[in-house]
Amino acid sequence: MAWHQRRLTPIVRTQVPSSFSHIVAGIALGTPVLPQPISRRYWACAGFCAAIVDIDWLWSFRGRPYEHWLEHRGLTHSLLFAAALAAVVAWLILHPVAPQGTLGRLWGGLTLATASHGFFDAMSTYGAGVAFLLPFSTRRFFFPWRPISGNTSFGVGLAQKLLVVFGREVLWVWLPSLLVAFVVWRLRRRANA
């Protein structure tokens, strides 16, 4: 990961990946560690955990420096937040219905679902990086390769720009996520046969 530090001017840009893409990724990327069978309640929790990370938009851009831990892609995008949120959700929502001995794996799946949000954000060109290591460090990170972009260089209409952005999300978020889920499903099905 490359450290990238710059100030973000408070202008409105398309935020990518979208919440829908984060939900798809969160649901799919937690599957390798999950027990069988997986309840519907888990899938709802994984989608929620992957999307709720962007709640920091509610209090962002209030005149604080972008590097502040409360700003967008700060504390709620950190790995510690992912583990803590997953623990709370696993204990409060999944624990009552989890089969014996599976709570740790469900927590792991929810942690991956939540953390996937920051990792896909670090693949985008938007903002000034993701504070994965908060509260231990305020450094913000991008991956060296960032194929997900909210900026388009062609087309003047909003609809055209949204189609380009959504196409990038499908290519770089949805397809890899669904591929992981499909491979895990096939391997488990083969193991059970």
C-alpha cells in the first residue's frame, strides 16, 4: 500500500464504490470462513456491516482537516472498527441463532465483510486514502493500483457518467466478489458430495 497524503477540497464528487457494491462485496467476501449452513440473518448482517461504514459521511466535512480521525474514511473505515463492529453484531444478533462453536467463524466473516469496504475504497481514486490503522496511526492509504474511479473524462450527461462508474464497479467489485463466493460454494458442494 502506498501512503498518499493530500487535502480534499470540499467539492461533491461521485463516491465510489457505491453502497450497493459494498454490500455485494461484504456478503461475498466473508464466505470462505463461514460455517455451514449459513443463516439468512448472517447475510443481512454482512450487508449491513459492509455498508454502515460510510455512516461517517453524517459528520464529515465540518471544517476539520481531512486527515482527522472523524472525517470520511477515518475511524469507521479502520480495521479495528471492522473487528469491533463484527463482534457486537455477532454477539447481539447472530449468537442467539448460531450453531454451537460457530460464533468465531461468523465473527470472522463479518469482520471481512466490514473491512472489505475500506479495501475497495483504497482501490478508488476518490478522497485522500483510508485510515486502516486508526486509532494507532492517522496515516491514510491507497493501493498502488486504483481502477475504481468516480471521475469520467467523456460524456456530459449524468446518466452517462453513472453508467461508466457503475460499469467500473461491476468489473472491479461485483465480478471478483461473486467469483470468490462461487468458488467457495463449488468447493463446499464438492466436499459434501
